Amino acid sequence: MIISNLLQGNQICKATETRKTADVNVPSHEPYIPTIQPSSFYNCSSLHCDPIKLDSITQISNLAQKLRFCFLEGKKYTCQKLKYQSFKNIDKLLFLSNNIPNKVFYFVDCLLYSDGARVCHRKDETDSHAKLVDTGNIVRPNEANILSQDEFICEQSEDKRITCDFNQYVPYNDEHNLKESLKTKSNVLLKTGTFLVNLDYNCLTSWCGYSGEVSATRRIEHYEPPGGKVYRCYYAKGQQACKELYGRMRSVYNDRDWLSS
């Protein structure tokens, strides 16, 4: 609960209590209901709460910052502690999109390998898992040591700078436990649009995550495999069964959205 009230214009920001779960052994999530208008934010790390402007995911995903956000509830402002790390991913995405201007936010699906590396694909359609598997088969063929699939959020600026923030913690009331699988730091290969982007592990003040820039490519024409027919093949018990996907020669990778996703 916020100790003191905040002044927003001529309105008083009244503090509200945050929800707590009864069982401390069960992960907890804070529901976020997106507001029509962006919230006002304050840094309450000292005795005073100072206004702060959010312009990046790196500011609010840092647990060390004591952020409060205020929003209109009827004719009065309500202020709450920003428990961003306790939001579910979909609520994080809505919160970021509503409150940080001039940035695009999206989910990223990843294949997590045993050596700590990730191969990822921007998640924007229902068949994104198939695209993710295709990307993994191309950049890391014949790889048998895939541990699991992971999801996190990326931010892309107008100058094509990509910053990705992992959900590193599991929330338990007001405490957060670090996920075991994220203790290994490794680079990330991200497929977004027509580009493969290398994301490197970087730290900005006390925030650490992955970032990189979309580089222009010299490729003009898309690649069409020879043969005129394309098959989807499945393997089981040492046998292979294939099904023809198209009855005529088509732009395969364009149909699979390699150029438009």
C-alpha cells in the first residue's frame, strides 16, 4: 500500500491495496485492466515521489525501481504500485502498448537449446509455431537437444532497434524467484519480418536483457526451391510419409510468410 497520497494536477491520488494470495507456494499474478488513456508514473524510490516518463521496457522491468502508476477511476485518480513482473504476459503487452509511445511491442516464441542458446520467431499469427520450427530447422539443422519452448516480449523502435526482456521471475506475492533455466546467458537469433537478427546480452544501468539492430539485406529476389512441387513430410518408426502441399509451382517461402511475416 502506498504510504502517502500523490498529487495529480488538482486531483488527489488515493492509494489502493494490492491483492495477495493465501497460499505462498502458489505463483500469483496481478490482473491488469488496460485504461483508455495512458497512466501517469512516479518514481517513489526516495521519500518523495517524482514524476517519470516511460519510454522503454528497460525502465519498468527493473525490480529495483519503485514505480507507482496513477489512472483515472471515475472522476478521481487511483495510484497503485506497478507490479509489472507479476503481470501475465498478455497483460504486460497491453500495458506496454498503452503507455509507451513510438514503440512496437510483440511476443516472441523461442526454442531453448541445451547449450543455453535460443532461436526465436516473432509471434504474430496462429501458425507462428510452425514458422518457429522451420526457422530452427534452417539455422540449427539436425539439432536433437531442444529443451523447451519459451516466450518473452520484445520492443522495436522506429529506427529498428530491438530490445527483448525475458520474464526472469516467478511471482509469489511481493517476492520473485529467479527461474533456473535463465541463469545461462547466451545470444539469441530472432526471425522478424524478412530478417534474422542477432541479439546480444547487454546491461543498461541495472537492467539486463537482449538487444540488436535490424540490418539491411542485399537479397532482392526470394529463393524458390527447384523441382516444382513441395511436400510436407512426417517421420515415424523409421518411415517417411509425405503429402504434396501445392498442385503447381508457387513461391514457397512467400506462401509460408518468410517474406511477409
